[in-house]
Amino acid sequence: MTQVLHIVGGGMAGSEAAWQAANLGVQVVIHEMRPKVETFAHQTGNLAEMVCSNSFRSDDSEQNAVGLLHWEMRAANGLIMAAAEKHRLPAGGALAVDRDAFAEFVTQEINAHPNISIEYGEVNEIPSEGMWIFATGPLTSPKLGEAIAAETGADRLAFFDAIAPIIYHDSINMDVAWMQSRYDKGETEEEQKAYLNCPMTKDQYEAFIDALLAADKTEFHEGETAGYFDGCLPIEVMAERGRETLRFGPMKPVGLTNANDPENKPYAVVQLRRDNKLGTLYNIVGFQTKMKYGAQAEVFKMIPGLEDAKFARLGGIHRNTFLNSPTLLDDQMRLKSKPNVRFAGQVTGVEGYVESAAMGLLAGRLAAHEILGTPIESPNGTTAMGALIHHITGGAEAKTFQPMNVNFGLFPPVEGLKGGRRGRKDRYRAYTDRAKETFNQWLEGQS
Ligand SMILES: Cc1cc2nc3c(=O)[nH]c(=O)nc-3n(C[C@H](O)[C@H](O)[C@H](O)COP(=O)(O)OP(=O)(O)OC[C@H]3O[C@@H](n4cnc5c(N)ncnc54)[C@H](O)[C@@H]3O)c2cc1C
């Protein structure tokens, strides 16, 4: 008899993981705490409940990285995509669903699967034996959170994300911005030029502060703690504390000389830091924010050098339990300290329904093949699933790790294509063509 696979959490990731493993012939037990133990966001006892929006975002698999993830999940016979398709609502190019019918369908399919059973109740320890996947999501129960922190070290588990906007490097105007670390700190030239700097005059700074103060902000959800840590105050809250606060904080102009205009001392400087090993993504240092998405794009494009910025993701601060996956997980999503335990879904530091379900799909297949004695590798980083898993388990900077959406900045560039805005359509098509071919090969390698 083969080993049972235990999956903790029957959300987007856990349901998909169970479906994939069960279809490979592995016996699966899902441990779900709802409806016995509730979270502040879930409303029902259904599996795969969508806690907020009813959208799986873009369904365009040629020009959009999320759409490509849809394609890969469909190719892998994913339950979440099948349920979404069945309960799809008209929404232009997006994949929106009837949320109740969607979650009920997933729950029924899981219940009807001969290889899956569900045990309702909270799990609050990390077992040393057996094969486990923890897919407990952004609202992992506090007791389990304590157990995870005890296993990983408290500094490797976060309870809030504090996301600064992330920008595609090739959309930044380098005639305005320049590379330099404050006081040229660092041993190597790479370290001395680790930051990308955007200068501001006094007038530009004042206009920027006015826009920040006037911008639309989002509130915390009811039940979500509104206390910010002083280390990650939203920039608009810093600006409310005084118009000069940012100039003495993340926007201080000291230790920097504008390489494009050395005679003029900037009044304030916005710094961006590399966000991935590929160097395709940069985050704005210290710019975590609760501004609404539309307002963020407007306000941040006021920063000189970022007028045409293209955002890989916008900023936010949310209740969100997630691991420092780059240091804790191996490329099979296993906890390095306890390889019988995998993590999947949002708790691994991906963000969103689609990304979480995709990481569940992967964890389910990896675990099932390990149980069956036919181990497989994670897909190559040129696929959407591969790009995500490579980012969270190695490509991301561990020190500043924050949850990530799938985006083309995570993909290794296709050589020989035109950069910049004009080449974008061809580039994205090349990424998605390459990904589909590689993903099909990955699937074929398992049969
Ligand atoms: C308030 C809020 C709003 C959000 N809005 C959006 C949005 O609009 N769009 C979007 O794409 N994403 C949104 N997200 C993120 C979204 O929650 C995730 O993308 C997605 O649901 C994560 O899937 P998951 O399977 O990792 O976690 P979940 O879907 O949350 O599933 C985790 C499951 O684990 C269970 N669980 C937790 N702890 C235990 C335990 N100890 N024992 C047993 N079971 C346990 C939970 O009950 C839950 O069913 C939001 C998150 C929050 C908190």
C-alpha cells in the first residue's frame, strides 16, 4: 500500500494539490479547519472559497503571465480552472466566476473523488513523519503559525506583507535615473552601484507630497489588525506625520551624486533596489503603501525617471502569513529542515488565487510522484509555474522577500528580441510560446 498524502488546508492550493495527487492514484486526506474554526475573511465551509474578488484575472495566454498560468493549469488537468470554466461569468478578457457555484463545484468534486477524504479540524503542529503539504494560506490559524515559527525561526515567518511597488527595469528612464549606492558603499563595483536613484527638485517633491496626501487609500478589512509596525509604515502615513518626514526617511538625498547632472544636488531621491537575480525587476525602497491601485500608478509616475514605468506589481499592506521561502524551502517546495513537509499556496510567498492554486498543483504532483517512487523535477523557469517556483525558492532576494504575483519579469529573457515598449507584444508572445512548449514537455516527461 502506498503512503497517504496529508494536505492541511482545503483552499485554492490544497484543493488543487489533492486533485492532482489523487488523480495520480495516491490516497489523500485533506485537513480543513473550517467551518469548525473560522477566519475573519471566509464566509462558508466550502473548499476553495474566494475571500474577496471573484476574478482569476486575465485569461489571455499569449500576452499575459496570469493567462499563461491558466493555460498551464488547464494543460495539467487542473480542478480550479475546470471549476472556473464551468461557472464563468462574462467579464471581457478576464476569467470571473460565480463564486458560490465555483466553490460548491470544487467541494463536490473533491468529495466525490474516490481517493480523497476530508477530515474537518485544525492541525496545529508540523509532523516529523508521514508526507504532508501545508497549504493554510494567508490566514493560517494562529496556533499553527506558532508551530511554524518554532520550526523555522520566528524571523522567517511574517504575519503581514508590506509590499512596495515593483517596476520593470526596462521601463525606467536611465537618462534621468542613475545607479549608485549611498556613499558608494560596498567592496565591488556591483555593490557600489546596487541602487537605482531618481532625483527630485523641491517643486517636484512638494507636488509629490501633495499627491500622496490627496490619494485614495484602502482601509484594512474588518477584523484585520490595523496596527502598523513602525518599520513598515505606509509612505502616505509618513507623509501625514510631516511634509519633511520622507525627505529624512526613504527619500533622503544624502550620499548621492546625480551622474546625469553632477552639479545639481537633488532635493530628494527615490531609491529602487533590484528585486530578482535576473535584474529585470526593481522595487521602490521603503514605499509600502495602502493607496488604491489607480492612485499608486498616478502618484508613482510623478517620480522623475518613472514617467513611463510599467509595474510588475503595485504596493500593499495586508494580513498575510508567509514563509521566507528562499531560505526555507528547496526547489521541490520541501521544508529543508523537515523534507517530509511541503508548503504550497500563498503561505509560500506567492500572491493571488491563481498563483496559489498553481503552487498547489505543483506541490500535489511533486509529492505524489515522490510517494509513487517516480520523483519528478519542478518545471523549467521558462514556464509560468517554473518562473514562480524558481523565484520563491531561489531567484528572489531573501532579505527583502515579499509575496509575488506571476509576471514576465520573472522569466529569463528570450534572446534576440527588441527591448522596450515597442517590442513588448513580440516579446510576450515569445515568452508564452516558449513556456507552452516547455510545459508540455514537462507533462509528457511524467507519463
Ligand atoms: C482579506 C483577503 C482578501 C483577498 N483578496 C484577494 C483577491 O481579491 N484576489 C486574489 O487573487 N487573492 C486575494 N487574497 C489572497 C487569497 O486569499 C489567496 O490568493 C488564496 O486564497 C490563497 O490560496 P491558499 O490555498 O494558499 O489559501 P486559502 O484559500 O486561504 O486556503 C487556506 C485554507 O487553510 C485553512 N486553514 C488555515 N489554517 C489551518 C489549520 N491550522 N488547520 C486546518 N486548516 C487550516 C483555511 O481555513 C483555508 O480554507 C485575499 C486574501 C485575504 C486575506
